Amino acid sequence: MKIALFGYGKMGKMIEQIAENRGHEIVAKIDVDTVEVDFSNMDVAIDFSMPSAAFGNITQCFEHGVPVISGTTGWLQDFNKALARCEETGSAFIYASNFSLGVNIFFELNEYLAKMMRQLKQYNVDIEEIHHTQKLDSPSGTAITLAEGIIANTDYTGWKLDEAPKGEIPIIARRIADTPGTHTVNYESEVDTIAIVHTAHNRQGFALGAVIAAEWIVGKKGVFTMKDVLNLG
Ligand SMILES: NC(=O)C1=CN([C@@H]2O[C@H](COP(=O)(O)OP(=O)(O)OC[C@H]3O[C@@H](n4cnc5c(N)ncnc54)[C@H](OP(=O)(O)O)[C@@H]3O)[C@@H](O)[C@H]2O)C=CC1
Ligand SMILES: O=C(O)C1=N[C@H](C(=O)O)C[C@H](O)C1
């Protein structure tokens, strides 16, 4: 498979290694300085770039009929517009705030736990995410997906960074050098705490998930999620 990498930073480089080990060819490494892109020579694009660049990269690929795997976080204000462009152009798209198998299982666990906690008003929930200090967006995309999973299954109506009013979920974002990504969902009562935690030890899980999604999407049309790719839920 011919893969174009939009964004050749920490994740782009890790995806290159894993894709080549699985027999794929990297045909383009598109970065902030790239002047011209040859869209005719790629089977699939994988975008791990920057919040300000993701929407433009993704929609350019759609215009050229190239399916897109998007891992960039922090651009969700344009998400619905991207979905509409995908449908209009007859292209194919997967966005995931986190491509690792472990986190996608964690997302399922989070929703299952939220359903059980719905009636237990003595517990208050919060989410903590810890990432490396180069991270541009806050809270993390993964923390937002976790919050959305709780909101869909309880009476919580929204989330806020740091302090949140009653009925909304506080998300605490910490930045610590060299931390690939740790997410905790905490239910606190006066008598105890129930916590679920996912800790990434490195970036390999994110990159492998993105390459597996790219292998899966070629030849398909429409908007999909990692649940489709991994047959979860
Ligand atoms: N969904 C998931 O599983 C995961 C998502 N992520 C997300 O992926 C994104 C990238 O993460 P990471 O690799 O760590 O970040 P890096 O900062 O290491 O890499 C981002 C790269 O994008 C480049 N870039 C800037 N502008 C453009 C542009 N217009 N087109 C293409 N590339 C551009 C940057 O170039 P330059 O440095 O020259 O500006 C840089 O090389 C982040 O949003 C992060 O949150 C990260 C890990 C897992
Ligand atoms: O920027 C990162 O590094 C990561 N970003 C994603 C996010 O915002 O959730 C996924 C992962 O946690 C690493």
C-alpha cells in the first residue's frame, strides 16, 4: 500500500517505521514547508499534523479521492464540516482521538462503567489526562472522547477544563516531560474511589492502530470509526 504521511513529527516517524515493517511504502512526507503534493500516487493518507493544519489536509485529500486516517486532535470545531465533505466527495474517513487498541478497549470500559454509575448520585466523576510538554491542545482528544462516553450514558450534560459546575465533568490536564499519554476516569464518593486508568508506555500502540486503520479503509467509502476497524461494540 502507498501511504502519504501528513505531518512528519513524533507520530509521523513512528508510523513510517511500523508501516514499512508491515510491507507498505511511504510515498510522501508532507510537512509545514511542503509546496506541492502529488495526490495521484497514494492509496491512503495518514494525518498526524497540527490542530491548525488538519482540516485543510483532510479536505484536500477528499477532493482528490484519497481516503484519510486522521489522528490529529484539537480541530473538532471543523469536524462536522469534514464529515460533510467526505460524504459530498464520496471519499472515506476515520478520525480517532486515540488509535491504540488498549485505549479503544478503555473507551468501551468507560461507557460500561458510566452506565453502572448513572444511578449512584453519591459519586462525582472527573477525568485526568497527563501528556508530554510539547502537546499543543488541552484537554487531550482522548479525554474529550472519554467525557463524551460518560455524557452519553449518564445525566452529565457537558465537560470543562479544570473546575466544572455541578452536572458537568471536570477534566484536569497535566503536562510532564516525556509522558506519552495517561488517562484516568475517577468516581469519588465520601467513602471510596473507583478509578480506571490507561497508561501508554510509548507511541507504538497509537501508530500501529493508525496503520491497521489505513489497511482496513482502502477500497471503502464513507465515515467509519475504530469500533468498525476493531469490531468492538
Ligand atoms: N489519535 C492518536 O492516536 C494520537 C494523536 N496524536 C495527535 O497527533 C498530532 C501530532 O502529534 P505529534 O506527532 O506528537 O506532533 P509533532 O509536533 O511531533 O508533529 C507534528 C508535525 O506536523 C507538522 N506540520 C505542521 N504544519 C503542517 C501542515 N500544514 N501539514 C502537514 N504537517 C504539518 C509539524 O511540522 P513543524 O514541526 O515543522 O511545524 C510536525 O512535524 C497531535 O494533534 C496529537 O495530539 C498523537 C498521538 C496519538
Ligand atoms: O499529543 C499526544 O501525544 C497524544 N494525543 C492524543 C490525544 O490528544 O488524546 C492521543 C494520545 O493521548 C497522545
